[in-house]
Amino acid sequence: MTQIDMPIEGPSVWTRRDVRAEEYRIDLSAACLDEIRRAADEIRAYRLPTVLRAPSDFAMPTCRREMARVREMLDKGRRFAIVDRLPMAEMDAAEATAIYWLLSSMVSRPVAQKLDGTMIYDVLDTGQQALPGSGVRPDKTNIEIRFHNDNAYNDAPPDYVGLLCLRQAQSGGHSRVISFHTVRNAVRERHPDRLERLYRDFWFDRQCEFRPGESLIFSAPVFENTGELKARFSAHQIGGGYVLRGEPIDRDGEAAIAAMLDIFEEDGLSVDFDLEPGQIQFVDNRALGHSRTAFIDNPDPGRRRHLVRLWLRDHGRRAYPG
């Protein structure tokens, strides 16, 4: 049998009923929270840009051990973790973001999220539309974002994605995660004639993250085997890629994407939760898909939904191209 014919096995393959809260949830200990409070005091006293902060500058041994557990969950467990939670009542948004940066840096190395070198990315509804070629990412809107891998349209996507919740939406904006290893197995079982197409290239909209003279679109397969199955999926960016290329997606490609989307809709495959202020979500970006439902924001600009995203990767350059 070839790798395409074989099912994937192990803890990264799961459905909702398989997953226990203790397999992904980490409640910060009192000792770690004390370390966080002392670090926040130092951050207030000695101002610096957050990107210049490093865990080695702070005495946080307990937090290091707890973030090492996060990394183990991401690499060997269910491939996602919820860290609960930063003491938001005791710090402002900038201080919370700095602590989040330090904790995330204990998990893996933060890398740029845009060609301009943006390292810390605010997930906010700007009121814009995410049209093909516009460069407006869906996370800058309030629309539903279906299961996807972040930065699927780049040579070097992040290995891990972190999200800190600063504020929730007035309604909606629920978070969901799904195992792409489970989804791939489901395609193999139910649509074996469509699986092979997912191992061949699709066109992706590059979201205007390219240098002058480079192509607007990027070519890559949804699934690839590099010792372990890695996923690279975004229906939004794939749809935009073919629009920008000026041609319809091929019939086999359309059927393969449709099979993925149908499986996404099955009840019981995803773990769903509401990220609350101070909670941090981490995912293995190449094994899991994450999504959010559409939301309605608070009319008060100071109370609108606000998440802070970090991309993490230990290999390649820290710059966006990797």
C-alpha cells in the first residue's frame, strides 16, 4: 500500500467524543500566575517594545514547565491546547499581550505574519470585504471562517498558531478545531476516488503578500507526507486563487474540496468552545484546522471582539517568506 492508501493512526486522529478536557486544557498554577504578576510589574517599570522581550529576561521557571506541557500537547497529543488564563483584571491589553508573547515564546519562536514584518497581529473586524486579490484577510471581517490552516498560501506556514482573547464579540465568534488527520481518513473511507487529487496542487490567493514582480497566486497540495501528514487548506484562498488565475477549478479538484467541506459539516467531529478574555488557544497549524462562526460586534468600538494572534515556527527565517 502507498502512503495515500494507508489510514493515519495515533492521538492526532480524534472526534469530539474521544477528547477529554484534561488532554488540551492547562490551568495556570498559582506559582505560574505569581511569576506572571512579577513579570508584568517589570514590564510596567521598564518599557520596551514587546517584540524585544524574551523569556530569558524573566525568572519564570514554573511557567516554562507549564508551556513545555503545551508544546507536548501540540506535538504528541491532540494537537491543541487552551491555557486558562491570564489575570486580565490586573493588567491592560498591552501588558497582557507582552505576557502572552513571553509564554508563547516558551512554546516556539514567533515569526512574521506579513511581508512588512508584522509579528503581533490583531484579529479585529475592520468592516472591509475579503475579496479575491484585495489582500483583506477574512480575520479582518466578521464573517464565518471555515476550517483552515493559517498562511496556507506561503512556502513556510507557521507550525503553531496562538490566539489570546482580549475581548469577546457581543454574540457569535465561537471557536472550533478539527483534526485534519481525521478528515483525511474520512475522505479515504468515503470518497477514495477523491483523495489522490488532494495530494496534487491547487491555486491559492496569496492575499497580496508578495514582492513586486511575483505571482498573485501560490500553488501547493492540500495534503503532503513529510514523515507525518501535513495539511494546507483554505477554501477561501483556494477559491480566490482560481478567480485570480482566471479559470475555474478542475472538476476533480472541485469534487475533492466539496468532500472536505461536507465532512466539516458532520456533527461530532470538532471540539467547540468560546474563548474567554485571558484564555489562550494554541493549535498545531499543520495537523488541525481551526475556524470561527460569524459574529455581531458591540457597537462601542472599545468593546469590540479582539484577539491577538502569534505565528510560531522554529525553522527557517523569522521573516514572512520563511
